[in-house]
Amino acid sequence: NAGVTQTPKFRVLKTGQSMTLLCAQDMNHEYMYWYRQDPGMGLRLIHYSVGEGTTAKGEVPDGYNVSRLKKQNFLLGLESAAPSQTSVYFCASRDPQGRDEKLFFGSGTQLSVL
Amino acid sequence: DAKTTQPPSMDCAEGRAANLPCNHSTISGNEYVYWYRQIHSQGPQYIIHGLKNNETNEMASLIITEDRKSSTLILPHATLRDTAVYYCIVLSDRGSTLGRLYFGRGTQLTVWP
């Protein structure tokens, strides 16, 4: 049982390049989330999904797109990377049938945009 | 919009209890208090949560004041592996948040030998 797996773990991009971050969970969770974390800061929600085929904007959605074609996967895309998107990205999932708001997080993706 | 206030840093000797405070003076009646921690370079990890009663699990205890305006997370016997940033989170509109937890800057706990 791997939980939440993020790939890649590290990536360096040049300004204007595009890339996709993959999040996969094997817990059959309906809800999935993408957060970013900048140095010395807490986590900020980018986008989230409440089920296969659905997505919604979080606090800081600009410059990102997401897709949830399969329940177990949540993709985060950067169409034209900017230096301001240098950050650590975390994916999380949750079972909405649970009594609580317990999130399970992946180990993160360190992204640098030069 | 921060709904909680935590000290930026604390330290604790290994083997002693670590008591991490959190103020949430504007908490409403149906809001829960959640604690997560983030060990360096890892994703946050759930610790414990509560509404009004004190809670205990294998990781920690949570003490919530009677007026619910503050709480304390207690790690009874801190170890070096407990060194992490600890986040106190109050849910807004539970049931409609869909897990949109607000992570502030938290408290950096350093456990020293």
C-alpha cells in the first residue's frame, strides 16, 4: 500500500517550458488536492477535485491546470512555467466518507524554474 | 485569513513533554481543531483532531480549553524524530470545505538531545 505517490521528485525547467506533475493514490479516495509550499510558508491550495472528471480552483490557481481522468490520478500542469512557480508541490487525498478531514500527503515535488 | 495563532518556534529536551499552544479565539461552535506536522522535506502528516473534548491517540494528546479559544498539543515524550513544523488548523464551514485546510506558518519544534 503505497498511499500517495508523486512523480517526479525533482525538476528544473526553463521559463516558458511546460510540464505535468503526476499524483497517484491507491486508497480509492474521492477527493484529491494540489498544494504549493514556498520557503518559510505554509501550504496554499492550487486546485482540488471531488471526484473523477471534476476539478475546482483553490486559493492560487493562476498559471496551473489540472485533470482527473481517473479516480486514482490527479495531474497538475504548467503550460508556460514562470520563476514565480518555483516551489515544492504536494498532492493529498481524502476519503469523504470518513468522519474527519484527514488528508494523506505525498512526499512532494521540488520544482525550480530558471 | 489566519484563524489560528502559533508561536513561530519552540524547543524541547528529548524525553520531556512538548506542549505546543495554539490560539483560535474566533472559532465557531461547529469548527474542529486539527493538528498536522511536517518533517523537513516531507509532506504533512495528520496527528490528531478534536471538537471540544480532550483527545488522545498513539501520537499525541490534544487539550482544548472549555471556551474553545485555545488548545495545546502535547507530545508526552519527545524524541529527535519529533523535530518538525507543527500546524494548528481550524476548519471553516466543515462539510463544505471539502478538505480545504488552511495551513499557516506553524510552529517549528526542535527537540535537542
